[in-house]
Amino acid sequence: MITMIGTPPNIIIATFRETQLIALKARALADVNSVAANYFKTQNIDISQLDPVPFAMLDFSPVGGIIALVGVLFIALLGWRLIPKTSLKKPGKGTLFSIDEYITEVRIPKECKFISMRVSEIEDFTKDRLTIFGHILEDETIVLPNNEHKIKKGDRFLVKADPVELRLMMNEYGLRLTKIMRERINQLKDKQSTFFREVLVTQQSLLEGQNREFLRKRTSNTVILMALARRGQPIRKLLGNIIFHVGDVLLLQGNIDHLDDTISSLELIPLAERNVKVGVFSKVSTALLIFGAAIVLSMFGVLPITVSFAGAILMYIFTGILPISELYKQIDWPIIVLLGAMIPVSNALQSTGTTGLIAEVLLAVTQDFPVWFILGLIMIITMTLSDVINNAATALIMAPIAVEIAVSLGLSIDPFLMSVAVGASCAFLTPIGHQCNALVLGPGAYKFTDYWRMGLPLEILIVLLGTPLILYFWPV
């Protein structure tokens, strides 16, 4: 929200300002009695001297910076208290994002220390490091374990534990993985060294809505699903029967090259490795220097923003920071396609006069209300749309409507566009409103309803604070 490149809506709004001013100038020159011509008169703008430009890099900073600061203070002091305590568990030892409840399948060999113990005694025996929550019967069905059941050789269970602790406990208590998983691990073991990776299933991932069989086919059995972590609902199925959802965290095992290929091709997000490696950030300073130079060049108008950042990407390639083989893999193609489809829709809304009709309806409804109310209403509508569709698409839809309302009122288009930019960047009510919302769903142990518990008060605060800030820094 603080800079033009901070969010996709900011970039869209910045360039949209220039194209709209060009279009208004052309309409005003073509007809001196047009609404566009009247707009420039009320704004005391000499059309012949007008040089349309987009919003600059830091034009979003005054409003966005204050909103961001107040938002952080709200979350730190009050917002976190609105989240249910069940989502605020203390992180387990050695875990990342409090992922301490991986689900996996184990069997009881004859040397296991659990033999002859009751199921109810296991949690205390392992000091709450392992929980048995499912008993796998011979016909592969899962039932709730009988707490009085005495564990015997050959029993199979679904257990819940931190993966780091589970590895230690398998040696400590003599646990083993189930036969099928053990066979697949042994097949890889003799080929090359194997590694573990924790990965997150995102909205764009090909695994979303699929099962373990799909993962096996896509990886040609070169990667093993060792365990799965999902918060908010219990898992009482075999790993082979589980359908992957957004926010699931998977523990994968395989050769490092196969793991990297799998993560890339299935559009998974790898979580940080548990063991810190010295020297992995050796090129961070170079990357930051190049990125900072691109920002400075665009900020002072030395180069257009597209040219400066395209140059930064080329420098990343030449310096080896970004392998050329990874260049196109990092592009979010679904978003590119979405924007490519929405830009013609946005243009059609304007060329067919639809934006004018929508603006007339909103003006008719709000004709007796002050400007600050109209700006707040635009922000609320934009926020609502951003909670259910992509925020960049929302900006493309709402920007022309906001401009049409401003022109009809004879007011500057800048505060209206800023209202859209702020609203499109604040999608806090649902996990599908923004990619970041979905990314923290699983690791943060959040439920769908947790988002609006804190998101709704936060959005109300932003509307109440953002509207006067926009009017102060961008007078109508």
C-alpha cells in the first residue's frame, strides 16, 4: 500500500490515471461542451498545457503509510485477541509456523516399547509428543481407538506428531512406518541420498483437490508423501485417501533434484529448511542493490518503471541470482491470463457506457450525501469485491466507475482512484481474498471464520481512517 509497486492494484491504478487523463483530454478537445471539458474547467486545468502522467512511486505513501502503521498497531495490540485461542497454540519444538501436528501411519513391531500398554497411556508415556487418534483395521478402515485397547505386535495406527520428534521417537520407542511406505522408501534409499521437504499447498497448486495417487503419477513414484498437517479439522483417513486442500502442509521425501522439480511443477511453496545452512544468503546484498537501483531510477523518472524493473530482471540473470531456466516458472500465469481477460472487460465497460450508467445509479442513490460518504462507499464496494475475486481484477472493474463518478461531479479523479487502490489492497474477510490469506490458512491453524473476526474490524478501521486521509492528501 505504501508504494506504487507494493500491490498489483497500485500499479493498475497508477497507469490507469494516465490513460484516463489522456482519454478525458481527447474528449474535451473534441467537444468543448462535453462533460470532460467541464471537468477540466472546474479543476482549473489548462487542457493545452496538460501532460498526463501516472501516479509516481511514492504518491501512495502518505495515505498507505499511515494506514499500514495503524493496521500494524491494531493487530499487535487488539486484533490478535479476536482470534480464537485454539488458533494460538504454542509452537512445538523445532517446528515452523507451529506445524506440530503431522499425520502419518505407523505400525507396532515386536520390539516396540508400546506393546502391552493401553492407548490412553501413550500420550503421557511420550510426554505429549505423540497422539494416537486412529486405529487401522485389517480391511484398511479407520476407527476411533479404544482407550482401553492394549497395544500388540502388528497393530497399525494413525498418529499425530511433530516430524522432528517423530523421527526421534521411532528410534526411542521402536516404532516403524507402515509396510507400504517402508517399501517405497527402501526403493529410493538404494538409488541416491534422500531429503525431506515441507511444502504448502496453495490455490494455484495442481495438488489442490487431488490425492496421493495423483502425486505418485505426476512424480513417477520418485517422491514419497511421508506425512500431512492440516489444521481446523481432524483427519481420520489413510494418507492414500486424503484429498489435498489449500493450506495443507506436506512432508515429502525424495532425491533433492526430484523434490525441487516436484515443488516447481506442482506449484507448491517450500517452507524453510529446519537446519540453517551457512552461506545461502551470499547473493542477497547484490539482489537488494539491484532492486534498490531499479526503484531509485523509476522514482526519479530516469527510466519508466517497466524499463527499470525489466533491467533489474536482466541483471538478476546476468549475475546468476535468477537462473534462466527458472525465469518463466516464477511468473504467475493464472494472474496474467486473468488480467489479460479483465482489461478488455474494463475497456468494454467504458466504451459501451456501462460505467456511466453505474455511476449515474450510485450518484442518484448518494446525491444528498457529502463527498466523503461517496468515497467511503466506493472503498467499501471495492473491499467487498476484493474479498471474493482477485484484487487486481477488482481494481480494473472499479477504477473506471470511480473516474466516471468523479467526472460527473466535477471533482478530481485522484482521490477516487486512491479510494479504489486502498479498498482493493484490503481483502481481509476471507482466505480466498488474497494469496497471502490462503498461505497462512494451514500453518496458522486458522478457520474460514477466523478471518472476518479480525478482518471486519480492521476493514472498518481502514474505511474510517482512510477516507479523511485521502481527502486531506488528495483534495477534491
